[in-house]
Amino acid sequence: MSQNQASMPHGAAARRGPFRVGDRVQLTDEKRRINTITLEAGGQFHSHKGILEHDAIIGLPDGSVIENVEGYRYQLLRPLAKDYVLSMPRGAAVIYPKDAAQIVQFGDIFPGARVVEAGVGSGALSISLLRAIGDTGFLHSFERREEFAEIARGNVDTVFGGEHPAWQISIGDFQDKVVELEEPGSVDRVVLDMLSPWECLDAVATVLAPGGVWTNYVATVTQMSRVVEAIRASGQFTEPECFETLVRGWHVDGLAVRPDHRMVAHTAFLITARRLADDSQGIPKAKRVKEHNFAAEDVSAWTRDHDESEWTPEALGERGVSDKKLRRAARDATRPARVREQE
Ligand SMILES: C[S@@+](CC[C@H](N)C(=O)[O-])C[C@H]1O[C@@H](n2cnc3c(N)ncnc32)[C@H](O)[C@@H]1O
């Protein structure tokens, strides 16, 4: 590594310069079909349009257009983080770039921040958090399943071209581990993406500094209601704010200028709240809905009296993932690092 590269923020060098062995490259063909490959010395990309030699790509500048032996053209680009996240090996569902962007902004993730997150899943959000805190921050990610953590490590290493100096993963349940490993009141920001974030309320209240921001990412309205009511009832946080983000692409071609026909209509809801100082009590929201207008059972149907064991992935409409698929994702995620090591 040159002296110039050594002084760059971690991962910057891997995003610059000509294509190298171990790089991920996005190939867009003449029909705008996209394939992502990892460059290997002597490697080949096969399609029904013929063979493209990796050696013909290695050394070319990013953004080149190349022809394979049959004369079929490909546009070559290093994937941006947003492209990588959508194509990377995954075990658990990832946080989409549109939501990660909102988490960085509304969760107020700043350079140098001490951030904790759970679960790490496939590491998609970890990538955005690490980019936002930079080398001088600290991201402590908690994941209860080692198999998922392995996939996340591979994905994060691929994006940054090696281990990130500001990142640590701890295996175990967030609510137990974070209070063992982080000092009370020492964490600037917390981000949770898991089925039942309300189980972590006491742990979050313990480690989060006064004024610190807690962001929750949940897929269903029932989870949103449950976590909001729990935050409110604790009195240790500000009134939670809830929102979702819809991003609609546009088709722009001559006079045919219109929204795209298809879009990602739903991913999740974001809920943010800030930790109050220990001797302060939250100011309750002025209630528009009077308590006597609904029965306690109406609320408990999906909020705080609900049986914990009922909050299963299946009940929330999530699909399980087989051990075989997890093993394959881990192998794929760690492949670029293995190729780099062989060089
Ligand atoms: C949807 S995934 C997270 C995806 C991740 N945010 C990403 O962008 O790739 C949810 C993860 O939370 C983990 N999890 C659930 N409850 C947990 C807890 N209490 N502590 C730690 N991890 C937990 C699950 O094992 C799963 O990997």
C-alpha cells in the first residue's frame, strides 16, 4: 500500500484505480442485464453470448466498456455500496438503501460516533453505519446467530477491501450482551432491526447517553405499535416519531416521462426516540383518543399485553432460511477475501 493510500479513510483505496484481482465488478450487457463477478487471475465469465476473460478486465479503468470474444459488449463498473447490498450474499433480509439512508439521517449517525446495532443479519446496515461514523467512530454490532455474523463479516470486508478498524461484532442477545460490554450512558446512537425490539428497552435505556438517539426498524404495523407503546410507557425517552419511506423511480425517455410501473412498495417503518436525562420524565403526548373510547383488550390485541411467544418470524410473515442456503451465502460472502489472500 502506498503512503498516500495508507492515509486515506479505510476502504477508499479499494474504490479507486484500475480493476484489481479480488474486486467485484458489475457487468451490464447490451440488454441491460446485470451480473456481478469477483475478478480472479485466469477466471472466466460465461453466458450464452460467449466467454469474457477476467484477465481482459484486470488493469482496465473503472467505467470501461469491453467486448467479449464474440464481439458482445459489457459496461464494467465497481458496484456502489447500494448496488452491492442488493446483490450480496444474504442469510437474513437486508435493510434497503432507501431505509439505510434515512437511518443515517434521522438516527443522526455522525463521524466519530459510538453506535450499537442489532441484529447484524447480512451486514447491509453495518456498511452504511461504518461509512457514516468513519475510522474514528466505533460500531458495535450484536447478532445472536454466528452463521449470520459470518456472512456479515464477509460482506463488510468485501465493501471495505479488508477488516474495518472501527467495527466489532459480538455474538449473543443484544439485551444481555450490550449491558455487559458497553458502559452505562456511553453510547451515542442505537439502531435495532429485529422482531421484538421492545425486549431491549431496558438495555437501550442503560447504555444510551442522555440525548442519544434510538432508531428501530420494524416490518409490520403491529411491531411498530408495540415498540411505540413500550417506549412511551417507560417515560425514559422522548415521544417516538414514526414514518416510512417510499421511493418511486421515474422513466424518462423523450416524451414518455412518467413514474416507473413497478416499485418496492413496502419494506419497513422507522421509529426514533431520544434518551432523556435520568432525573427527567417524558412529557406525555396530549391524547386525542380518550382512554374510555376503547377497551384495554383492543390495545393488548397487538401491544404490551400480547404473549411474547407469539411474536415469531412466521407470525410476522417472514420466511425462514435453510442451513444449506446460509452455508452457501457464507461461502459467497467470504470469497473475495479468499481471492485477495491468494494473490
Ligand atoms: C432482519 S435481520 C437484520 C438485517 C440487517 N440489519 C441488515 O441490514 O443486513 C435480523 C437479525 O436480528 C437477529 N436478532 C434478532 N433478535 C436479536 C437479539 N435480541 N439480539 C441479537 N440479534 C438478534 C437475527 O438473528 C437476525 O439476524
